Amino acid sequence: MRYEVIAGNVGTIYLGDEPLVARRAYLDAVWLSTHEKGRMAGESVYLMKNGEPISEHEGTNDQDQ
């Protein structure tokens, strides 16, 4: 299995075969997005498995105002 975590303007922040590492990277990125920290502030975050999204966080930067 191939896992990838993608965050808005940052791009890919994890690419590998470890589901627990991918999930941790996803949760960390979501925390940074929701708490408005650094470049991840307000960004959407996606956890992909073999190219298909399995978890999504819609950041405030992508919500309709």
C-alpha cells in the first residue's frame, strides 16, 4: 500500500508505506491547519491510500465565504 498526505499550498508532506506514520502526519497537519499555525494555517489536508482519498479536512482557506 502507498500512503500520501497532501496539505494545501505545502504539497506532499508524507509519501510511504507506513499507515500509522501516514495517519500521524495527517492528524498533525490537521491540527496545524485548524490552529492556524505556520504555512499549514487554514489549509485543506488529504490522506490518500493508493491514490484514493480516505480522509479529508477542509481548511478555512477553501470554504465559501
